[in-house]
Amino acid sequence: MMVCSSRAVEIELLSDTLKDRKRFVQFQFDLYRKDPMWVAPLISDELKSLDQKKNPGLLECQLQLWLAMRNGQCVGRIAGVINAKENRLRQTRAARFCLLEFIDDHEVAKALLRTVETWAMNHGMNLLEGPLGLTTFERSAILVEGFNHLPTVVSSYNPPYYLKHLLSCHYLKHVDYLEHHFRLPRELKPKYRRIAQYVLAKKHLKMVENLSRRQLRPLGNEIFQLINDAYRGLFEFTPMNDDEIEVLISKFLSLIDRRFVKIIFDSNQKIVGVAIAIPSYSKFSQNLKGKKRRLPYALAMSLLRGKEETLDLYLIAVHHDYRNSGLHASMMQAIHQSALEAGIKWVETNGELETNSQILSIWKDIDHETHKRRRLFSKRLESAQ
């Protein structure tokens, strides 16, 4: 981790230019340069995400970026977002802090957070939440348990000291996300297969598997509209517009492995369920070091190391008319079978809300370990100190 002297921290307001966005993105690469657990995002994706002209999720948002400087050296960063659409839906006056990174120094953390608090109050907000993604399906929350486990490519990572500094700045826990991993059992309990077969037959549903990217592309909008429906009401989820969906379709198609995409159609050929898992790309992404031009090297390293043995469960969504009907179990049973055929040994989930009992119940019959915990915080701004 970076080390700096204890002189005063200066907060620099960044402009909406590519040069300043590059400075903002670069800090995380400097901070984690020697950390073996950090999985670097693609620099090009980070820059695009910060560009309000290229990120349709920021259409109804106010976005501001800041850097913390000391002795001419960057020692931290933070983004503030006010999402007007989200505030209308939730009937709140909330701002979010995002992309928080800083050295192990309380004064740096305090200066960054106070800056966003003041900015939010100046815009009429009375609540600050975070760390959240700028928009839907971006990295959020801070890691509070599980620092010795490599994160998935879509989840966040940070050093242990982040927690103590947020608490010392009077931020309170809002909710935790839990992540689990387990050794893939050679066979699920027979009841899962029986449930899967029974549910599909009784409801006149059909599961479709092994669709190519070309076949999946025209289904993308319907899939994400289903996700909009299924995730509506979950904390930090804001329904996606068509432009956001189009961006996510392109992103998903670059990641997915057709073997681990399961789609359920009803008798009218409408999608009522989808489950997506991907072979772990974490080590592969570490070899990229954020740069697409390192792709040949990363591919070579991946081939030298052999087949990936871990499967990341990315998302699962079921239409509200079929909740509690066993579709979750049907899709998980199908993914389990595909994983066995692919020689997968380990399975890892992404973050699941600790309050989402329906999703958490999927693992009750599987010998698993809850190995990571991520936390979102909130602070009432009237009492900001």
C-alpha cells in the first residue's frame, strides 16, 4: 500500500475531461500495484463508465469526481452521484458515494467523505449511501470479511482498514452482501432433479441451453427486462432503460460461456427465468493488468495454467408469476450438470443480500462456506460531523 507523510490533505475537484478521468482511474492501479488479491478492471471500461456521454445509466444523474492530494501525490479518490430517477422511485433525497479508494490514513478518508457530504447537502440531499456503483451492475460495497479469497471479476476488493475508517467517520451499516463457495458435489440430492422435472412439466415450461452468442443477442432485451421485474424493490437496484440494457448486452456477450446460460420459456415463448454463470476470469484479468493489449499474454498464461476449475454464479432471475415455484432449483440443477461435464471443481457465488431469504435458501442443502461479506453504509447528513 502507498505511504505518505502526515501533512494536510487537499481535495481537488476534477473536471469532466478525459485527462482528469484518467487520473481518477489511475489511482487504484497505483494503490493496489503490489496487492496479490486485487483483480484489475479494464481501464477502457472504467473510463467509459465515468463518461456521462457514454454511460446511459448516468443520464438522470449528477456526477462529480474528487482526488485527495498530499505533497503533490494522489492519496485517495471518491465519486459522488445523485440519481434523480432512483430518488423518485424510492421517494428519498439520497446521494451515493462511489469508487472510494484511499491509503491507510484517517485524515484522507475523512476529507474525502466530508467533501461528498457537503456536496450532497448543497444539492438538497439528506442521506448519503455507499460505496455503491455509479449505476446498476457496477462494483459496490466494501469487503469486511474474506480478504484472503480472490474476488470475482464483477465484485469489489479493498484492504481491511477501510472498515475502521468508515466507522470512525460515523457511517452505519445499512446491509451486507454474502458470498459463498463450495466444492461441486458429484451429484445433487435426488429431490432437485425431481423438482426440476416436475416444475417444468406442470407449468408447461421449456428450458433452453447452449445458445450461441448470435442466438442470445436478440434475447438480450427481454432477459434484462425480466431482471428489471425480478430485482425491482431490491436495495440499490434501479430499473434499467433501453440504452443501459444495450450496453449491458454487449458487456455480457463478451463474458458469457454458452454452457452456463439457462433460459426458461413459457408456452407463449416468453422468458420467465434466466440463470447465468461464468468460469472464473479473476486470474486471467490479473494478467491483463487493466490493458486490452495484454490479451495475448493473458490468454497464453491461461492456457499454460490449464482449465479453469471455478465457476462464478453471476445472476438468477425468475418472473414474479413463478416465484416460489421451483424455477430457481430447476436452473441450478441444470448449471450443476453442465459444471460437472466441464470438469468444474469449485463454485463461487457473487453477492447476495443477507435479507434475500429466497436466494439464500438455495444453499441450505449444500455444504458451503460463507467466505466473504461486503457491506453498504449510510449516514444522515443532518448529523454529519
